[in-house]
Amino acid sequence: MTTERIIQNGVCVITPRRNLTGGSETGDLTNAVRDGIAAGATRVVVDLGRISWVNSMGLAALQRIRLTCIDGGVSIGLARVGERIRNLMLTTRLVFLFDTYETLDEALAAHESAA
């Protein structure tokens, strides 16, 4: 498994452990989001702090999980987005589609204040 998934207080936190480049890690990410929603999560936070790069397939995977969350009535956010990934998301304008947070704690606090 190339992702870690925990659910706490209704938030599914998913942490990819490998760069998102279109291999099994992107499928694992998608499956972790689906499993979190099925387990009753009301928010998904993808913690990107352990990876340094995504390619076009990785960006497509992020967009796919965003749509999965929308279809499931679940909000999504990204935490600890590195500079390289943030620049790529700015270039492709995907950064405007996600709530982003500097830290995981900030992302979790945003969920609690919205609840």
C-alpha cells in the first residue's frame, strides 16, 4: 500500500508515501478516498507532505478524487503542499479547485470550525 489512511472526528486523512506519477500509487489514493467516504468521513484531507512531485497523471488523480468527494457530498482539502507541487497546480490552475492548508493541524482545525 502506497498510502496511509486514518479517520479521526469524521475527517479522512490520506497521506501518499510515493510521488503521484500514474502508477499503483494513484489507484491506491483513489481507493483510499472511496474507502474513507464509505466509512462515513465528512471531509477528506490529502496530506502531500511526504511527497515532492506529481506529474500529469498525478494531477488527474487529484482531480478525480475531488470529483469523487463532490459526488459523495464530502469536502476535500490538501495539506502540506510542497513548492514544486504548488507551482504545478498554479500553472494548471488546479490550485483554485482545492482548499489548501500549510499544515495538517490547520486543515483539521478548519473542519472543526466548519462543523
